[in-house]
Amino acid sequence: MRISSFASILLVSCILLFMSFITNSYASNSLDLIGNETKIKMGQFLSYVEADSDLSIEQLLQNHRSIDWHANTRQSPSFYSTDQACWLKFKLNNLNDKSNEYFLAIDFPLLDEVEVYVVDPLANVSQQIGRSGLSQPVYERDIQHRSFVFPLMIEPETQVDIYLRIKNDGFTQLPITLWTPSTFYQLESLAIGLIAALLGVILAISVYSIFVYNAVKDKTFLYYSLYALCFFGFYVSLKGFGLQFFWDDQPNLSQSLFIVFMGFALAFLGLFNISFLKIQSHSYYAYRLFRILIFSCFSLILVPFIFPHIVGIVIGMSLALIISLSTLYVGYRAYQHKLEGSGRFLMSWICFAIGIFIIILNRSGVIDRTIFTEFGLVIGQIVSFVILFHALMGRIKLAQSQSVAAQDKAMSHYQMFHDIYQHAVEAHYTTTEDGRIVRGNQAFVDLLKFETIENLLSEQTNMAHFYLDVKDRQQLVRKAKELGRMIGYHAQWRRKDGRNIWVSINLRYQADTIDGNVLIGSIIDITESKKAEKQLEFMATHDALTGLYNRREFEKRLNDALFECNDEVSHTLLYMDLDQFKVVNDTCGHKAGDILLRQLTEEMRDIIEGKGTLARLGGDEFGVLLMDCTGDEAFVLAYQVKQSVQEFRFVWDSRVFTVGVSIGMVEVNEKIQSIDEVLSIADTACFTAKEQGRNRIHTYTELDKDVKRHHAEMEQVTQINKALEEDRFFLEFQIIMPIKVHEKLHYELLIRMQGENGERIPPGLFLPAAERYNLMAQIDQWVINHYFNWLSEHPDHMQNLSKCAINLSGPSLGNEDMRLYILNAFEQYKIPYNKICFEITESLAITQLDKTLGFIKTFRNLGCHFSLDDFGSGFSSYGYLKNLPVDYLKIDGAFVKDMLVDPIDCAMVKSINEVAKAIGMSTIAEFVESEEILLQLQEIGVDYAQGYFVNKPKPLAELLDISIPEIK
């Protein structure tokens, strides 16, 4: 843009201002009506005077001659704010021989009060022909119009005086016109159409700017739109269109809304200027000035509700003038700095400023009312809006072209990085927090043995699927979120082909991306290095010949076990030395000796595996560490190892060799101070075993009480075998009572042994020895045979029997011969399968799970029931329950008997009951020894109760006349 453009605009502005100062002739005394007038501007015929607001028309007429009337010299008289009323008068002389009807129009919609009187000058009599004001709704006026229009009928050949009383709080301009009705309505329609068109253009620009703002998110368009809307509200308030069309029931709002819309319009204008010209980054002081002006404009909104109307007008006009000048200044400065669009901005606000100056000068009475003062503001605004909008769209087009160029450059860079990403040797991937795979390169796809990323996503979309242990990913993600990134995290993955691999993962956490919160990672396959690492670790901790732990690793584990010992925790160490091994070594050579050691290792491993740690300590010496295993249980394992070695036969060059093993057994407890001490004790115990005859176990105790106990157990074994031979066992029963519903007899069989002298021996004294020395299968056979025989002899009892629970030991469950024996017994005695419920203990069932499941499947298919005994005392893993298809779960009595005083025991009972019910099992509580316990079990929901409160064990014969106790 060139300077000549500004010169042209300034020249036009001066011409407009000059034309605005042109006025008509001075006031004349009277207006002669000859009948062909359609529109008469009354300014030159007016006289006016300011008088007390309480002065009436009668008082005015009485003192007419003493009042100093002033002749009006302007087309539209203007008055400043005053508390007085303004009286205007003019004379009408109808020279026609017929009556003339006119509309007297005062085109100033915001007047507080207007009164019109017709006075007969000869009779000096007045008549009020109209009274109105801003408070009167348009629809209640004689002529429904936004301005004040009064009908006036002039009789033929008469002369009348017209008096107008005006009262207003603010600058008052009174364009008074006399219209013929037809002309008035015709021109009014044209004026409304023109104004509606102009305001429609402003509204259209505003709405379109909002759409543009929604598209480009540039606040400049938003401020521009809001300014246009507020200017619309300001103009319709100023010109009275608001009280005529929008808030016709609240006409008093016009004065307040006029100021409110002015304040909003000026405020949004200031915000628009700051955004469009980027004032904040170019001029600190101009930015501070506009911030102050914007705050002042928003404050102007409150003025109409606090101060008189004139205060709002003065402040509003002042702010408009200051903002106009400030806008022109910053626009000119921006033009000097060649800011994009600043030239068109300056042109638009010169048009805006001209319209503002004209209306300010007109409303303040400096220039007279003309067509330029009435339409200049809105026309100037439209021109300004169009120029500004063109400037804004130009800026958008420039930004779009720059954006397209930047996008092209970014796409070029993206393509380059994409090629690097896709062809990188290292695997890269991106996932969401929950594991959903977003993208991955070809190396990532190849690592997992898929063909393409699409193929991978079609089969597996979650990263967690590839982790062998999902907890690894959870820990990795948690650390990445906490630290921002993780470097070199090792985890095991499973590929599509089923092979497990080790990977090293570098992971970075990135929040608020287009994909949400994501994890960006890279992966290296470290399987081979892991294998080498594990091989080195294995060599460092294992014996090369046998593959067992070496002495160094064994001592480390023994030291850890010693550190764990306390009053409740102790372990057992077995120190073993082969007997007669030197004979094989000397006779057949070291190669034969090595093979012998490897074969014996496998024999011992079969016994110890899963129960303890087996190690080769050197030469023909071995060690076993049994964690949380002491006393008899440890001795049994030692005995099994001894027997296994003793029964082993080594064949070399057609010669057969036997070896033995001497075992020293030591309890590892808190009394031992070091591993050297415990190893020394164990070695001594082993030496003692050799001295005592080799191929034996010597248990180290302070008083040798264990030896006595073992002797007693051996005596018990002898007694058990004799009792089986002499049939000195007998059966008792104990009722299992349903808590909620009644059913037929349900009881458990209990075995007792009778001593040689007729004394009653409880099971706790002989069953442990029977279990330890593998006599339980024979006892189980005795129980099955004797009970089935008794039951077949009492068919009436069998008819009333619901279920009989028979305990089976672990060896019976895993013995195929025992399974056939039980099946034959069912067939021999014709016992219905559904009458029998086999009880198996939790610990035995879990340790030989496969055999247990086979036994259960066989008899369950035939109709037998199964019960899991003493649940909670053994492995206590709820996970095993899903794998054991049993019907009843017996809650260990250790929890039941103290559940009224121990909240933990009570919680355990509740927990076991709830889990059993969820799986579909019925529950039986043992050790029910009081009514209070029974009631508590009933409240929890346990199905059956067994214990001394329900029924003490009794001989089997008493079953024939027993009844089921009821719960009271």
C-alpha cells in the first residue's frame, strides 16, 4: 500500500466533515402549510427554552411573554445533560380549506420523557395530544415506532402553536420532522430494509468468523467476531431497534444495553488489536496501554447499573476516542515495520475512526445531523469489517502456504526417518500403557517370527502376550513411568514359533501423544549371551562330573539356611560318604568310578529332588540340605537314600559291585554358630556311622533321644504287623451332621488298635509309624474289607445310609493293586458306589497329584464321592482346588476350635468356605466342640459339622440304633 491511499482517505474524511457542518437557514417564525408537503424538517422553525422540570404547560403559557425563547439555528437542536426540562415550540398555519393530517416524529429513541401540546393562540388554550418516553413499550404507543411519533390533525385555515416538553439524562439531539403518514411509512420501510441489510452483513461476517476460528483456532477471528456482534448490539440499542424488535417488554434496558454493548465492543476491539498486530511481542508499553483500556472497557459494563446514564455516555465516548487514536497509532507503527496485513488494518480503522468522530461530534452538538451522521457509522464499520476480514483471510492464506511448505519439509524428514526406522537392525516398537501395539519396524516383526506388522497385529495386539512372565512387563512399565526411561532391562519373551528368547529392552515413557500415553522401546536379542552367562554360572556353582551343586554353592546355601534359623525355623543336614567306593575305583579304574558316581547321583536325585538340596562335596562325599525338614521326616529321607544306595548294583566288565553309604544327620538350628561348626558336626556323625558298621545313619543329638524314638517306632511296626495278623483292629464312627438341611446318616470311619493286653491304642501312636514304614496300604485294605463286610450284613442300615467317609493313605492312592482291590471289594459285597466317600489328605493329594487324579477319576465315574481332609494344614493353596474334583472340603480343626477367640482362625474358616462354595464344593468343619462354634459356623454358611459337640466316636455296632441330632 502507498501513502497516496491514506491521502485519499483523509481527503474524503475532510469532505464528509465539511458537509456535516452545512446547515439550513435560520429559524423562521411559522410554517405555512399549503397541502403539498410530504416531509418538513422542523429545525429552522423551532424556538426553545430550558425551564424547571416542574413547570406545567399552563404556567408556561401564563408567563409566555416573560420567557426568553431562543431561536434554533440548527436542523437538529442539541442539548447537554441537565436536570431541567427543555421546552420547544413552533407555529403551524394551515392555509388550505381542508384538514391536514401529519405525523410529528422525534427521531431520538432514548428520550426519558416527551410531551406534545397543541395550543390555540387566540384562546390561549392547550391540549395534550401525546405523551411518551423510553419507559413506554413501543406496542403501547399511539404510533408503534422505535422513535417518538405523534399524530397531528390541523383544521382548515387555522393557526396553532405546538409545544414539546423534553426531559432526558444525557446528550440530547432532537431531529424533529413533520411527515405525511403515507410518506412516513414508505420511507420507514426503506430505512428498516437498509439498516437490516447493513446489520445482516455484520452478522454474516461475525458468524463466518466463528466458523473460521473453529477451523484454524486463531483467537484473532474470535475477537473479531465478538466485536462485530457487540457492535451489532450497540447499534440496535442506539437506534431503538432493540426496544422495537428484541426487548420490547423492557424498553428501559435500551440505555443500559447501549453502554454495555459499547463496553464489550471496545474491549473486544482492544483484544483484536493485540492479537492481530501482535502488540505484546512488538511494544511493551502499547501492550500495557491496551490492557488498561480493555480493563476499563469491561468496567464500563457496570457503569449503567451504578451511575447516571450521562456518566456512561461520557466514559464510553472517551474510551472510544482513546481506543480509536491508540489503534491508529499502533496500526501506523505496524505499517512502518511492514507487518503482514498492517496496511489494510490501518485503512479499516481510518474508516472506523471517521465514523466514531462523526457520531461523537454529532451527539455532542458540534456538527449537525445529516445522512452522513446517521449512516456513516454503520457504513464505515462495514467497510472496516470487510477490509479487516480480507486482511485476516490473507494472513490465513499466508499461514496455510507456510504450513504446506513446512508439512512438505516435515514429510521429507519423516520419510527419511521412517526409512531409517523401518530398516534399522535394532527392533523398535511403540505400545500404549495397557500394552496395545501401535507400531513396530521390520526388525521387531522378524524378532517375533512374523511376516509383516499387519500379520502380527492380526494375531496378537497386546505386548503382554510375548512375556513369559507378565510381571516383568508390569515392573518395566512402572519403572519407565517413574524414571522416564529404562535402559537394558532383561526379560524372557516367547516368539510365534514357541521358542523362548532373552531380550534387552530400552524403554522410554511418552505422555500425551496422538496415541495417548505411550511406551517407545528398542529391543536386542541377547539369547546367546544369556546362554553363555548361564553356562558360566552353572560351571561356577555345579560339579562338572555329576551336575550336582558343588561344595562352594552348597556352603553358600547352608549359610543362608543357618541365617534363617530361629525358635520356629530349623533344617537338617545329611553328610554322606560312600562305603566300598574305593574298591570300584581301585579295581576298575577312575573311569568306572566316575560312571558309578553319575549313576548313584541319579538314584539319589530321584529321592531328594523337590525335597532338598543335593550336592557333591568332593570325592565320594555328598551333602543334602533339607529346608524346614527335621526329625523323623528328615530321617525317612535319609533312610530312603541309604536303601537306594544299598540296593544299587553297579556292573562293570561282567562284574557286579555293591556299595553302601554312611550318613551323619544334624539338625541345623539357631544354636549352631557357623557353617564350619555344622559341617564339622555332620562329618563327625558320618564318621560315627562308619565306625558303627558302615551303611547306616547316625543322628547327632545331645542326649541321643532320637535313637530311642526310632527304636520305639520299630517296636510299633512290629506291633502293627502282629495286630494285622491277629485282627486286633476295630472300627468306630463319628457323625457328620448337616447344619442347614436334614439328610440320611453321614459319618466317618475311624480305626483303632487293641494292644496285646486288651488296651485301646489311639491312632496317633501307631499311624505315624505305619505311614513312615509303608504299612498304610495294608491298614487301608483291612478297613475296606471289614467295613464292606459289615455293611453287607446290615442292609437296613445301608438303606438309611447317605454316605460313609473312609480315609485313604497316600500309598493307596498311587498303588494300582490297591485300586483293583477296592474295585473287587465293591463287587464282592455289592456295595452301592454312591454310599462311599473316600477322604484324602491335602498334602498327600498334592505331592502325587497325577496319581491322585487318576484314582479319583476311576471311582468318581462309578459314583463314589471324595472329600479333601485337613484342608489348611498342608499346602493350603487355593489354586490346587480347581484341579481336584472333590465333593467335600474338610476345614482343618486347628482353625475351627479357636475361631471364637482368634479372628485369624475365623477369617481362615470364612475364606476356605467361600472358595469352596465358589468352586462348587460342600464344606465340613472338624473339631466342633461347643454350641457357640456350631452357631458361628451356621452364620458363616458351612454345610456340615463334625466334632465332640455333635457326636463322640463310638463303636460301629451303635450305628444300628442311632438318630441324627437336630440343631436347636
